[in-house]
Amino acid sequence: MHMDQRAFQDYYPDEVSHCYGCGRLNERGLKLKSYWDGEETVATFFPKPYHMAVPGYVYGGLLASIVDCHGTGTAAAAAYRAEGRAMDTQPPIRFVTASLRVDYVRPTPLGMPLEIRGKVKKIEGRKVVVTAAVSAAGEVRVRGEVVAVRIPESWMSRDASADSPR
Amino acid sequence: MHMDQRAFQDYYPDEVSHCYGCGRLNERGLKLKSYWDGEETVATFFPKPYHMAVPGYVYGGLLASIVDCHGTGTAAAAAYRAEGRAMDTQPPIRFVTASLRVDYVRPTPLGMPLEIRGKVKKIEGRKVVVTAAVSAAGEVRVRGEVVAVRIPESWMSRDASADSPR
């Protein structure tokens, strides 16, 4: 399915790759990786034993986090597609979350991989709305919706100028 | 304000004190602590440097997590109040999240304490709806709403029976 793809998050410029949920440069973070699968997007995440709500079940805040980052990742990928651009072209596109909604449909068992699937609901200017479903053992456990807003290009200058904060 | 109170979460039975967001027994967790302040509830949380979205700003999934746990804690405290009971009386009351909504009103700066304030919007049978606001430097950054559902007492038996899973 996505063996030949780099994850969306691996295209983010260094300056915006420190996110706790999905930044490849955040050593303490969750490092979520999202990919295209046809018209949908998909990520797999294996919670740690301590990502617990009550014994045996995954913590809701962790589930909200992976929905959030899969949502902003999907929004970025969809914006590149809408512009007919590959994800390694300039200028970079990255989104932040304006609003997040998560419905815990049924408990999410701990100790197995979770599949997060995203769909683009709409693109409106700089705003992209993504719906997501998190499944474990083949059953949907969580449904979410992310309203993502494109961040200004000026936050992500790749110009290696002498006065760069990095 | 709450110097003379134990946190809501410190009353949770051991069996349900492993939550990554607020369980006192989760060594890797965030250990959120919530208290009454008149008719509102309040918690303070100091994000770690790695709880980052983009440099200088707090990760949205972390903000969702503290809204979530402050919401379920507030729901439990409100349920005790509604029954005219102290939080150390039996049977224990604890809630899980059915639904979580978080609006990121403005960016949340990293490197300072956050104040989370909760209000009980309604109590309907086993369901409690809590609204929350997260502030930094005196300004509201995030608004949230948690729909919390009371978990069955049978999940939290304190009877030390021979066949207890603990």
C-alpha cells in the first residue's frame, strides 16, 4: 500500500518537525507517520503500555493526539494534491489544528496496533476539514474530525540566512 | 484556594488510577491534579519542553489531554456534590470520556504554567457535560467541552477478594 511512499510528516521542513505527535525531530514524541491509500490516508500506531486509560484500554488523550496529527498531515497532503504538486516541492505546506472533535465510540484495547484512516471532507481556502476513524482489531473505536488551517509560509523559511533562529 | 484539598484524582480507587493523563499510579503519565474553586474547578499544568507543536508553542494533543482529564475529574467531583457526598465515601464515582471537543482559540506559549478551568454545564443521569478553558499568561488559549459518562461501580470493586485481578 504505502511501501514506496515517504510519510507526509517526513516532508515537513525541519522548522516544523518538532511536533510531539508527529515530528521526526522530537525524540520524546509519538512520531506518527501518515500515508496515502487511494483517496484515503492511513497511519498505524502502536500505543505504549503506559498510554493507558484504565487497565487494558488506551488513553483518550493519546487517541485525540493521533487523530489530531493524522488530520493535519492529511490536510497538508490534500493541499499538495489539490495544487497538483509533489510533497517535496516548494513552498512547503503545513497545517495547524483550529478545532478537534473526538467521539469515543467504544473502548480501544491496549496491546495491539491501531489503524487511523482519514478522509478529506472539504477544502475551503486555507482551511481543510478531515474526518478520521481509529480502529483496533478491525472495529472502529474512535471517530474524529479535525479542522486544520494552513500556516503562513513565512513560518517555514528554508533560506539558510545568517540570522536564522536555527 | 485549594491548599486544604486533596485533588479529585487522588480519591480515585487504585484500579482506576493508572490513567496516562491523571492517574497517580502512572509513573510515565502527566498526573494532572484538579480542585474545586467555588463553583468552578481548576488545575495547573506545566508542559515539558518536548510537549511542543512548533517551537515555542504547546502541542494540541497535550492540550486536549488535559482538557479531557480535567473534564472527567470535574464530572466525578460534581457527581459527588450532587449526591451530597464527600469524595472519600463509598461507592467510588469515576467517569470516562464519551466525546471531546477542543477549539484552539489562539496559540499556547510553551515555558509557563497553564491554568485549566472547568464548569459543569449539565448533569443528566450518568452523563455530565463539562466545559473547560485553558489559559496561559492570563489569556484563554483553548476552549473545550467534555461529555463524560459514569463508569459502572463493578469496574471499581474495592473488595479485596481472593480472585481479584490485582
